[in-house]
Amino acid sequence: MPCGRFGGRIVLVTGAAKGIGAATARAFASEGATVVLCDIDEAALKVTVDALPGTGHCGIRLDVTSEADWIAAMGEVERAFGKLDVLVNNAGWGELRSLFDTSFEQWRRVIAINLDSVFLGTRNSMPLLEKSGKGSIVNMSSIRSLVAGVGSGPYSAAKAGVHLLTKATAIECAAAGKPVRANSIHPGFVDTPLSKQTGEEARNARRSTVPQGRLAEPEEIAAGILFLASDAASYVNGTELVVDGGFTAV
Ligand SMILES: NC(=O)c1ccc[n+]([C@@H]2O[C@H](COP(=O)([O-])OP(=O)(O)OC[C@H]3O[C@@H](n4cnc5c(N)ncnc54)[C@H](O)[C@@H]3O)[C@@H](O)[C@H]2O)c1
């Protein structure tokens, strides 16, 4: 008898070796899911997989910008489990840089990791999500899809693309009779290896702009992702969940 909110469910999380992805994988595993963790950092991925509660979890090397990697990963999931219940398109990356100092190559890298990844993941996982009978996609966007920030031009454009691609996914699934919901999550500033890149001074400056006066813990974002993926959200579709300590309420 499956137990926990996600007992018997197969969940795939990208960018799962560290940060929000790792916290999300842990949260799903602790609620009974079998989790497929995907990342390009194989050493960190192994550490995260080995530390998960429960059994049956696995790590797959998947570069989210590579369609060949997506096809191979979906083949592995099909052979091992025959279905996919939840896809969390979490992997992403950005850096602070003026729009006017951004090369076309740098622009394309940010768009590829944050936006192409979601398109590739959505398209290639759809047959397995349909087999779930109640599939759910949670896409990682950001407050940067709602409000711009100086130095975040390509990242904001990519995350805004994720925002509307999620709505398009939801309505196209419904129109085609596919039993798959799609929603996006929009974190504010989260305490992860990615946000540590900017240095302590920038992190303190960020804290002072958040009404709750602190950065989020990755687990607080994971909690929102689990809600969107859960049966409690069975009528929540094509929408966005902002988890930002009040940042965009000001
Ligand atoms: N940290 C924040 O403040 C914040 C805020 C809003 C949104 N986000 C978004 O949340 C997501 C996770 O961010 P995080 O802060 O946990 O980052 P992180 O850098 O701590 O972790 C990201 C993980 O993704 C992996 N990754 C990077 N490129 C990849 C690729 N091409 N294929 C597969 N895996 C890849 C990394 O190896 C790493 O394990 C990202 O999409 C990010 O844009 C983060």
C-alpha cells in the first residue's frame, strides 16, 4: 500500500544535485515518491541520491539543453517505471551582467538553460506523463518573470518565457485531452549555491529589499512545488505560485 502524499508516484527533478532541486527531491522522497534526479554535476548528484530517504531513487546525467539527453533519460524512465507522474523542470542558471555587456553567445546560453530546457523536457516527457493518468509539470520561473532587475535582462526574458510556456502547456494539454496539469513557481531570493555567487554584500542588499527580511530556504520553495504537483492542486492549472517573502507585493 503506497504511503505519503506521493506514494507510488514517479517524480523527475532536473538540476537536482544541489540547491532547490536537491531540496525538492528530498521533499518528494520523504513523502513516498520514487525520485529520478537529473543533473550535469555527477559527483554532487551521487551524494544527493545516496542521502535520500526511501529506496528505488536513481540519478541520471542529463544536460537539460540537450534533446539527445532528454530522449535517453525518458527511455531509461520508461524501461524502469513505465510512466512519469511529475516533471519538475527546475534546472536553470543566471548571472548579473548589464544587457549592454551581454554577448549573443551569453544571451543564448541563458535562454538555453532556462527556457529551451523546459520546452525539451515538456515535449519529451509528455508520452510518459500521459501514462500517469494525472500527470503534473511544475516549471521553475522566478520573480524575474514579473519584475525586471538591473543585470537580469536575459534571465528575466527566459523566465518570462517559462511563465507563458507553462500556460500554453496547460491549455494545450487540456485541448488535446491529455491528463496533465502545468503550473509555474516563482521564487524570490533563495539561499542556494547559485545565489551565493553574487557575494555577501549583494546578498545583504537583497535581504533588505524583502519584506520578510531574509532569503528563502530551498525547502520553502520545495513546499510550493509539492503543493502544485499534489492531488490537493487537482484544479490548479496554468497558473503561477509566487514564493518571495512579499518582494513583489511592495
Ligand atoms: N536561488 C535563487 O535565488 C532563485 C530564485 C528564483 C529562481 N531560481 C531558479 O531555481 C532553479 C534552481 O536554482 P538554484 O538556486 O537551486 O541553483 P543551483 O545553482 O544551486 O542549482 C542548480 C542545479 O542545476 C544544475 N544544472 C545547471 N545547468 C544544468 C544543465 N544544463 N543541465 C542539468 N542540470 C544543470 C547544477 O549543476 C545545479 O546542481 C533555477 O532555475 C533558478 O533560476 C533560483
